[in-house]
Amino acid sequence: MNTLKRTLALVATLAMAATAFASCGDDKKESSSKADETTTAAQEDTTAAEETTAEPEGDGTIDPSVGVGGDTFTVAAWNHDDVPALIAQWKGLDYDTVVADLADNKVEGIKFIDFGVGGGQASENYDQLFNDGSDLDVYFCEADWALKYINDDEKTLPLTKLGLGDSDFANIYSYTDEIGKDSNGVRKGISWQAAAGGFAYRADLAEEYLGAKSPAEMQEQIGTWEDFVTAAKTISDKTSGGVALADTLGGLWQAFACGRTQPWVVDNKLVVDDFCKNFADTAKELWDCGGITKNSQWTDEWTAAGVSGNCMGYFVSTWGFGGFFLDAAGGEGGEQYGKWAVCQGPTPFYWGGTWIVVNPATDNGEEARDFILSATSDEAAMSEYATKKPEYVNNSKVMDELIAGDTVFNEKISGNFKDKQNYFAELAENAKSIDFKGLITPYDATIKGNFADAVKENYLEGGKDWDATVEAFKDKVAESVPDLEID
């Protein structure tokens, strides 16, 4: 059915093109001569337009079109993992009580809407707020669906309208800036965190099976995807398939996908390139040799494999070290606690992250500006937040200084690493190396999910060849994003 759908779409497109050519045929000669006369002028106009539409520098002045002086500053998010702590940092409140204080409306002038859902469910709740015309000043968006709002001028305000410009965000990591910009390059969202990732692994098993005695030596063994596969095969051979190097196909894809060099969509057409085949082949080698577990993320089996020792390593980003990765060690004092190390891995990658955006209908522009500055620009505030929360903040200068000072960001998390390795230090270079300029499209999360599913269902589990896998992928995208052109 989906293949037929793609075929019909192509027929319709060709029919429209034929009509267009027929209607303009008589004017072709005249149009060509006019085009020759206007080429130079058009080029000059384009240059002038590029100069005049450049993002203006912020001066801290709120644009007259932005409302100010509202009674209540309202912030919304899907849970209370971040907003209360950021408000506490901004207003000098108690971190330990701020969640309860906000829930009980004890913080004067500030209201926090806590949906109490997963991040993926937040979008529906935001849409309801907009449909109802509810009071909303600032809200939070996840990377996977942020562009839905960032590309909608009725839902997000350019930050220049709050007087904020490049100088306010001089030290943010470039990939976070790209995700926060709309399709015209206008900055509408800004993140206080950088969710760069690395490969965390059992240090004792790495020494036993690979002879790697340090993170640097481990990095030498898995610094490319080819090396990663080789290391996985070595471990599998030495353990008779009993120990997998990597946790899940999902974790592998989180890292691998960040190495893409072309957008998933160009001129409204799906791009299936050599990168796709490279991932499928890498995944198949790991899948077939037992170098990656067959577990799914967010299941008990996923973290249990780490506790049992059947899984040697996990792809983890900054926020995961105190979450699922700590669970994979059995928690503080668990059987595998304190036995881990982390290195950069085969490629720089990020996983997750959240962006602050502003409702154009805000009546608290000054508070929105000050909240954003506290969370994403004020270096002293960000440095304090990095250690209190703790958080890998979105400021390379702040993080470099903290890392250089051998800061212990969290005793429990640090204790999970051999010799209390400074785990954020290994992620700093990855955070700086991630490059998404020109690669982001509004469809990325959907297409990435469709591709991973197609590879698993067809290439890995189904025993189908690459061509059949590509067709299955295209069918999934045609169903998920029907407006795209798919060959």
C-alpha cells in the first residue's frame, strides 16, 4: 500500500510538472531574455537582503511588541527534573525545597506547570495550553520535537526580541545553537545543558579482554567504528559470546547517527546515502557476533545486563550517568559499582537535551529575559548550577574551568568510576566536536526512528537484503511523513 502511495505521488508530481511546462512554453524566449537582463540586479538584491536580515546583536532592550509587567511568570515542562532547580538558581531559593514550594504555590510571582509526563508527551499538553489561551511565558522543548515550535512564529519568540544576541551566548556549544534556530537561522531557543555522550565501560573487563589499562588505551581500541567492531569480536571470541561490548542497538544508533554528513531531507526529498548502509553493516556485524545485546532500551534487561556482567559498555550522555547507567552498576554499593571508566568512543555524539523557548504572547518579557540569562549566560550562576545540580552546562568556558580544577560534580556518580575518574572531562572534546550545521530538519526524530526500526526488523532479524531494507524504510517514512518526496 505504501509503495503504491509513493508511486501515485510521483505520477501526480509529473502531471503537475507537465501542465506547468505546457502553460509557459510560449513565453520561454521572452522570459529568457528578461532573465539575462535581471541576473545582476537579482544577485545584488540577494546580497543586500542577506546583509539586512542578519541576526541583530542584542542590547538587553525588550522590544516594544513584547508584553511586560504581568502578575505571574509561568513556566511549563513535562516534569520537575530541571525547571525548579533553574528557578532556585535564578532566585536564590533552596534547591532541596523548591520542587515542593512551587507545587504549593509558595514562590511569589512564579507558577510552574508540571505535566508529570514523559518528554514525548509534552507536545500535546503545550498544544492544549495554546488552544485554551492559558497563561504561558516560557516552556521547555526536547531536541526530538523542538523544531515543531521553533519553526512556528506564533509559538516561539525570537530571542532578539528580548534583547539577547550572540554576545550573550558566546561560549555555548555550537550544536546546541543549531538546534535552537529556526529554518531561517533565527535563534528562538537556547539550552542551559549540553548532552554530549561517550562510551562508558567496565574497566576491569577492558583490561582482561582487550589489555586496555586506561581510558586512553581503550580509546585507541574503539576510536573508529571499524575498531569498535574488531574489539567486540575479540571480546565475543574470548567469552564464547557471553559478553557483549555494547548495550543496545538503540544506544549504538544514538552515537552513530551523529556522524551523518548529509541532512535526512534535501529539497523535500528523503536522502538514503552510503551512511545508511554503513550503519546497517556495522550493526549487523555486531548483532551477528554477539558484540551488542538484543535488549531494548528502557527495559529491566537493558540495565540488568550491566549488573550481570553480560554487557561490558554503554553509550551514555551527560544526564544518563546518574540515571540508567548507575542502575547498570547495581546502584551505589551495587555489585559492579566503582568498576567503570569512560572514553570518547568512535564518534562525537549527543543524546537528548532541552531548549528554553518563549511564548510570543508572554506578558513577562523582562522575567523571561532574566531567567534565560541566569540559566544560559551568567557564568557564575552556571558554574554554581553545574556543581549543585549537577549538570554539564552549555558553556565551554565554565566547563573547561571546572574540569581543569578537577571538580567533583557528584560524589555518588564519581564513585561509580575507577579512581573516581572525572567523567565530564572525557565528554568535553565530544561536546566541542559535534557539528550539525546545515544538517537539521524538522523530520529528523521520525526518520531516525523509522530507519533504526527498518534495519532491526529487516536487515538484522528478518534476514532481508539491503535493497529490501531500504524499501521497508521508505515505506515507513511515506506513512510517517506523507508530504516528503520519496524515490
